[in-house]
Amino acid sequence: MKARGFFLLPAAALLGACASLGGWNSDEMPADVAPTPAAEAPTAAQDYSAGLELHSRGDDAGARRRWMRCVEESPASAQEHLDCLVAIERLAPPPASN
């Protein structure tokens, strides 16, 4: 009797699982689910902050790329523009002495 119960429980669970997946199709999206929008481009403030984080991790090249994008994307009158310019200048190696 125990052996029969041992086989019936997993069989019933498997049958229930298969029945619940009967209408599932990965190629079709339900009508009530909207597609996710594309990610927006980072703002100048986000680029500046990401550059600081990359610099603190030791990735100076990555920090320079983020700060350069900040300079290119932000207007010259924006505070982030100035912050990124200063960060790039401080990241530059000191001039070689003769």
C-alpha cells in the first residue's frame, strides 16, 4: 500500500504540472502585457556619477569615457559640464618635467 501511494503522489503532481502548462506558448505575448520601453540614455549627472564610481574602482579609462560623454552631451552652462571637465583635468597625468 505504501509503494502504491509513493508512485501515485508524484504521478498526480506531474499530471497537474503538465495540465497547467497546456496553454503556455513562449512565442505569444498576452494581450494585456505591454512591451517594455527602451532604456533612456543616461543624463550628464548619471555619467558624472558613473565616472566617479569607475575611478574609485581603478578604471580610469572607463571614467574618462563617461566624463567625455558628459561633456559632449551637456550644455556648456550646466554644472555637470564643468564638473566633468574638472574631473578629466584631474585625471590627466602630471606634465613631464625636463
